Amino acid sequence: MTAPTQLAMLLADARLPTGGHAYSAGMEPALTSGMPRADARDLLRARARTTSQVEAGTAVLARHRVLVGAPLQAVQDAWAARTPSPAVRDASTAHARGYLRLARRLWPAADYAALPEKPCRAVVLGMIAAAAGLPAEDLVRLVIYDEAATAAAALLKLDPRDPAETTAWILDACAAAEPTVAQIAAVTDPAAVPASGAPHSEQWAQTHARLTQRLFRA
């Protein structure tokens, strides 16, 4: 097993302390806003073809700009323009702090001063990929998988069911995104970051942020 493969497995492992324990990848906001539980599988697949591709493209662009020594603020700006919900942006920033703690421990020589003031999770993942030698296509698959696995793990807490069932859903979501992997992996310009929106998810996140009783931040 190669080092980049091991890294991808580590970052995608929900047991990692910086993982999605406080983040449901939109699953809790969707359910609390009235989405039928029977639609959970469709939500994973839809996000893999929309918002997760924005995250993946942002991470790939950040990786590229780190490798060529270019500023990262334009990457952050491109992501923010494609992520209109303040609640989603805040959750991503909080999630990024956990990844940064891991990155500083494992790759202390990386240029963290190049990061924007409050980087999103995708920008930090891109920096980690550059520091660790993770190929762009592996990075895209990592982001798509992580989003789907996080949502599925959240669902098991919110609506317990057979984990084998949700594992099949994760694989289905990843397969749905596979035709776009090469295109996203080739992103080197902020304008080329996918801009597939999910207005319902954005609105659900805003509503969810105002709740006083919830398991997940977003």
C-alpha cells in the first residue's frame, strides 16, 4: 500500500479525531427540516454530484496553488461564492481547525502562513494533499467519499438501521460522482471550480443553525 493511499484512508476514517463527529454533511438539517427518511439515499447521491464537487474542486485548486507557490485567498473566495449559506461556511471553518491541528503535527514544515485567515475545510485538505504528495484524483475521491460517509454515519445516529445498507449508499454516491473525477482533478483556475448548488441544503442548514437541540453543527 502506497503512502498516499494510506493518507487517504486516514483522512477518510470517521474515527480520526478531526473527522465528522460534529458534522453531518447536511443529513441532520435535512431530516429536521422535514425530508423523509426514505430520501436519505437520494440525498447522499445528490450531494455527491453537487456540493461535494464544489468541495472537491476547491481542495484540488488549493493543492495546485500550494504546489506552484500561488496565494490561496482566491481559492477561499471561489469556495465562498459557491457556498452561500453562512451556516455551512461557519461549519466548514470549524471543521478546518481540526484538520489544521492534525496537519501541523504531521507536516510541521508546510507553509501555514499562506492560508487565508479562516480557511475552509477544503482549502486545508488541499494543503495537506500538497504536503503529503496525494494525487489530485485521489483527493477528489477522498472528498466525495468523506462527505457521503459522514452523512451516512450521522444517519445511523439519527435513524438507526443496518450499517451495511448505508455502506451501499456510500458506494453508490461515489459511483455517481466518478465520471467527473478526472475533470475536477484538472482544476487549476478558480473559475473552473464546480458551481453546482443545492438550495434546499443551504436553506436547511440555515434553519438548523437556529435550533437549540441538535446533535450536529451542520
